[in-house]
Amino acid sequence: MDRLENEDIGLIWARHFPKRANSDTSNSLCLTLAMILRGRAISPGMYGNWDKSLQQILTQAGIPREQFDTVESDAKQRAP
């Protein structure tokens, strides 16, 4: 399977982010995409600080930082 590019992740995110509150599938998908993007931001190939790397990746994907932070916050609230 080919690796999803950040731009492809952004397209999927744009379709599912608005539905995440009412759809467990969309919510799970956004959580998974957030984990992928977070992992890319901390990968060895990224230089600089984590926040800067994450912002660069989110920009490439066309995902607003506020949306990413919302998904991350929701995940922390749901954690046991």
C-alpha cells in the first residue's frame, strides 16, 4: 500500500472532521489521522521543535491547527 501524503490526509480530514460529533466512524478516522500527523511531526527526519514541525505538516495538509487541537483535546477527555 502506498503511503498517504499529507495533502491526501487533508482531503480525508476535510470530509470527516465536520461529521465527527455525530459519527463514531468519522471521529475514529480523525483520531487516527491526528496520530499519523503527530507521528510524522516527531519523526527523525523533521528538524526543529515539535510544534514547528507539526505546524508545517498541518499546513501541507490544509488542516487548521484549531481543528487538530480540538481532536486532540476530545481524545484526552475520552481517555479513561
